[in-house]
Amino acid sequence: MVGYKLRMRDELEHRYGELRKQSLKMANQALRIPDTKLTLVDNTSYAAFARWQSHPARLVDWDWPTSWHSWKTNYPKRFECATWKGERLIGFAMGRPTYHATGLRLDYIEKSPEASEPHLDLTYLALYAYATLLGATHVKIMNPINKNVRDYYEQKGFKYDLRSNSCIRKIV
């Protein structure tokens, strides 16, 4: 039974891994900012993250490398994205489809405290592409860390939902 579950998880990882790659390719084709790209999260991302992990202006203290290992193991349908400007990491994002697969939730997003690039806008290109490939009708950003961040998401076209403590945007 364990082998069957492992094989099924590996099949899901492969199938959704291809969709993640396709969504990043679509997002990169839509980018209009020179020397900027979206990639899957990998060891290069973690090495770049180490440069701003202990930055005093950092707003959150997520341990991306440790969290990522658990996330990758538990969510084969996950969304993942590392955003780059040249060789400089702008930020990370990870999420997963909603339980009924009608939406795609963004559970974690973090921008380097030294980055001035529009990380949410760049990440949204990949998030939107992945959600579209999944057939989702909306995307939602879970648990905005404070009112200023929530207001920023609302300025970007999201609507705040108090019940789920998330900002939701329909896919049109």
C-alpha cells in the first residue's frame, strides 16, 4: 500500500511539475521587464536567499529552505516561484490549489527587503498562468500580514474576505 501511495504521489509530482514549468514559461513570455525572470525554487534560490535571510528590515522570519522541504513533500500540486532580477533574488512564493480545486491559494509570499521590483505583480503572472492551467476560477492570498499589506493587495484588484482572512481575485 505504501508503494502505491508513493507511486501515485510521484505521478502527481511529475504531472503538476510539468504544469508549473509551463506556467512559468507563459509568465516569462509575458514579462516586460528586462533581465527579470521567474523560476522554480531550487538550491540556487536558497543560496541567494541566504544573502537577505537575516536582513534587519525583513518583515517575516520564514525559514524557506526548511519549510520548502515539507511543502514539497506534502503538496505535489503546489505552486512555486522564485523571482529574479539578473542574478539577484527578488522573492519567493508558494501556494496550492484550494480543497475543492476551484481556486489557487498563495500561502506564502516574501520580497527581499532590498528589492524595489514589483514582486507581487511578477508573481501574479505565474500564479494566474498556473491557476488557468488548473481550471481555477479565482486566486487568493492567504493571511495578509498586516493592514498595509492587505490594502496593497486590494489596490491590485483583490477583495478582502474577513471570513477566510484572505484577499481574493477572480480569474476572467
